[in-house]
Amino acid sequence: MWGDGGKFYWGRKDERRQVEGIVVVFAWMSSQEKHLRNYIDLYSSLGWNSLVCHAEFLNLFFPDRATSLALGVVNELIKELKIRPQPVVFAAFSGGPKSCMYKVFQIIDGTCGVQINLDECRLVKDCISGQVYDSSPVDFTSDLGTRFVLHPTVLQISSPPKFVSWVAHRIASGLDAMFLNKFEAQRAEYWQTLYSSVRMGGPFLIFCSEDDDLAPYQIICNFAQRLQELGADVKVVKWNSSPHVGHYRHYPTDYKAAVTEMLGKATLVYSRRIQKLIGGQGSMEGTSDDIAESICNLHKATMTSSQSLLKVAVEPSDHFYLPGLNESHEGRAVEDERREGLIHLPHPPGINAHGIIGQILFDVCIPKNIEGWDIKSSSSLNGQSFASVRRHRPFNPIKCIRRSRL
């Protein structure tokens, strides 16, 4: 499928059998479908389908074109992963990370400013399980395009014609004059995005050569060391002499063994991630049930405490209670039932009538010495002693408070 900035298509999509996952191939510039056939066959022999992306040359200098192509790749992945979620591995060749792949990372991370469903991006992010770099990543400088155009692996000749070389250098000079400040900003953003992709998890496999002038070994070595410092699982396969993006052609056995091991790790990473997600959801459901049950028990305890607070004994020997709003004094049986709900305090608090709290409650200071007071005792009241009347009369705390103010 063609779009702004390049095209993408399914190199191999076997729907008749159960596949292990999807390898998204970010091809090198000027590559054609026939150049990628061996890689697609390799992934297919290991049970993986291939989604191939070919970027245009101008994507290196115009990020909007790279974003447009990356958005098409992401949407295609979303369409496929909605049908069946499966592990996804990114395989980048030469300048593929700069021409498209780093924009894919930004889109699914939500840092690219593209309007897209975040839940769908999360689906893709959860499926990314590893990355492969072949003769990559390449450092991004203003003369990068010129070096690519004039490289023998691109032109398929030993040395470029003088006219082609002159035109390429003139273009590079013009780009320097137009985008010199932007190049450094884009370069920093590019490397930072590649490093931040470590958070997505999965192993890293890097193929390189010591005599590769387009992807210098020192740059790739620094990249691998930085990934390891960030906690990534990194494996570097290095040859002393191997052409740019020609490692599989010259060392097929070593190349296939490394890819087989890496895709196996990616499958294991994805399987563990899915188990963790499923386990986390189950744990959250169990936690929700526990919280709901705790809230219910707390509500019951609160209701019981609220009802019991209406019945508090003041002294261990006291058996009177404070009636609630809906309680009555009918019968001895009712009184016995209420006594069962009393809260017995081992050391009930007392109030000193001569203290500060006593003065606040009774609004007066009760004298300690009451000798000389003229208190007339009544031996009987309607034929009953005063003590007997008090003993059979219902207790009224309000009257006690009123009398205490004398």
C-alpha cells in the first residue's frame, strides 16, 4: 500500500496455520522487494509473518513524511492485532529506524501529536516483544543521504559516476544551508526515541561489522552499551569484514542461529507479559471484592456502634440506660433485653464535680463543706419512704442535672 513517505505490504501472511508472530521489516532505502525475499523466507521458516515497509529518501530530512508512513504501518498492525493479538518484532536495516521506525515508536507512545486511539496504540505496545538491527542504527547527519546514494551497495557498482557524485554533494550543501539547525534537533530526538524504546521490553539483536563505513562499529557499540545501561537484554553479533546489509548473504548460518534464538526469546517475553496482565486483572478483581466486603463489614459495625452508643453504663454496678428515640419503658423483659446490649467499660471515666469540667457542666462550683446546711428529711411521701420512692421511680438524668445547679 502506497502512502506519503513510502509503501508497506505483507511480505508473507500465512492465515492457514498458526503463526508465532509478526516481524515488521523497516527496509533500507533504495531496496526492492527482491532484496528482502531471503529475510522474509527466513522469518517464515521460523513461523513468523512479515510486514515490510519501504521508506523514501526524503523521509530522512522531512519528519512529516516519515510520520505519515509510520501511521499507516501502525494502523495495519492494529487491524491485524485486533483479530489475534500476537508478539511483534521490529527488524530495522540501515537507515530504516530514521526513515520510519522511530516515528512508529512515537505514535504508539503518544508523543507524536497524531490523533489516534490510545487504547489501540496500547494494544500494539503490549505486543512489541523485541527489536533487530542489521547494519543499524545509522547516525543521522546532513550528509547521510549523500553517503547512501553514493555507496556501492546502493548503486550496485564499485564507484559512482562523477556527475552523480557532484549532484549528490550539491544537494547535501543545500540541505546544510536550509536545515542546519533542524538537523541537530532531529538527531537528538531520533536517538532519544530509540533509547526510550527499552521501556517496551524484549530482547535486542544487533548485527554489525568492523569495516562498515555507513554504520560505523563504534557508533553501534555505543548504542548497545547504552541499551544495556538502561536494562535491556542486548546481543551483538559482529564480524571483522562484512558488507553493509550483507551479513545474511555472507554468513547465513550464524545469522539464522542468532535470529532463531532472538525470536524464541521474544515469544517467551510476550507469553510472560500476557500471563502477568491476566494475573494482574485477576488480582484487581480479588482486591475489589475484598474492598467491597470490608466496606460492607465496616458499615455494619458502624450501625451497631451507633445503636450501642445510646446504651452506655456509667458505673460497673449501674444498670440504668439512656433510652433511644424509639425505645419505651414497658415491662421488665424489655429492660432485660436492653441490658444485654450494654457496653461494659473496664475503667469507665468519671467526672469530678469540683474540677473544670464539673464547673462547665453544672455551671457552678459545688461547695465541699455542706455542714450547717438546713436539709429537712422527709420520712415518708404518701405513705412511702423517700428512698423507696426514688428506688421505684424511673431514672431521669435531666432532673439530676437541674438539681445539680442548686
